[in-house]
Amino acid sequence: MRLHHVSVAAVACAGLMALSAWAGPLDKTECVAPAKPGGGFDLTCKLAQSALLDGKYTADPMRVSYMPGGIGAVAYNAIVAQRPAENNTIVAFSGGSLLNLAQGKFGRYGENDVRWLAAVGSDFGAVIVADNSPLKSMKDLVTAIKANPGKVVFGAGGSVGSQDWMKAALTPMFNKDTPKHETCVPCVGRASTRHGRLK
């Protein structure tokens, strides 16, 4: 979403939109962003918050809470295991989260343990560097990667296999062997990725 991205937010949990069709305004709604404030998951929750408020499904803005860890695994497991009856709670998700869930990296709970509600955006990704970086163009970046893939360090909102990592690994600048040599520094969410790289 944006410079930092818009997550494809499959918002997971028990029937928020299904409830809204017959229950009138929802009460005490919450969106869990599985990262620190300021990144794509946060933006996903804010978009859902605005949509519910603008559509008059909620009288008050939806509460946004933060539960970072494991590209969504911590939030997913906590909601499914500890709060399954909270029909007015949704969890923001991304394509990277879904990939890890499909690969069994989220632990004992699978994709059938929640109800998938909606996608609120798509993630286009971005490449950002500090103002004082010697890389001034995409051409400079491609040249540096081709010369020495391990010397160019990528910061990502998550570890290897995350949505950010996949975007870098799938870019046309890489050949099929380059991702094996890519240096990826995992951060908890894209906000911390941006702040860490731009200092």
C-alpha cells in the first residue's frame, strides 16, 4: 500500500461482514494489525476502520491493536486459540502471511480455522534508499546486484519467505540463482524497515 505498500488484507476471523447484514451497527469492533504501528497491516486496519465507519456499520471507530510477530503468525494463533468467540474482531493479513500459512509455518492452526472476509487493497511494493546512498536509480541497483548480489542488503518487513522478501526475489533484476545469495535483514513490519534503512 503506498510507498510502504498496501497489504492484500484478507481479513481473517469470525463473520464481521456476515454479522453486519442483520445485526445493525456493530459494537466493540477491533482490527488486529500483526506488526508495529505504521506499516501495511496498520494501514489495512485503518482502511477497514474507515469503511465500517463510513458505511455506518459502527457508531465509533474500530479499535486497532498491534500484535507483531511471525508475519502474522503470533496474531493468528492468539486469536484462534484465545479469542475464537469474538465475532467483531478481524486480523489483517498479507500475501506473505498466506504463503507462510500455506507452508505450515503458523503452527497447529490452518486456513480453515478462520473465516476469510475480504481483500481491501493490493501491494505494489517499493524500493527505497537513504538520501546519501550511492544508488540513485533502478539501473544503479541492478548493476550493483549483478556485480555482487550478496553485497546489496535488503530490509524486509519479515524474514525469508515474507511478502517483502518475495517481491525482491521475484524482481526482474534477479536471475534464478540470485535469491540464494541475497542478504535480507528482517524487521518487524515495514515501518521499522523504512526507518532503519533511511537513518
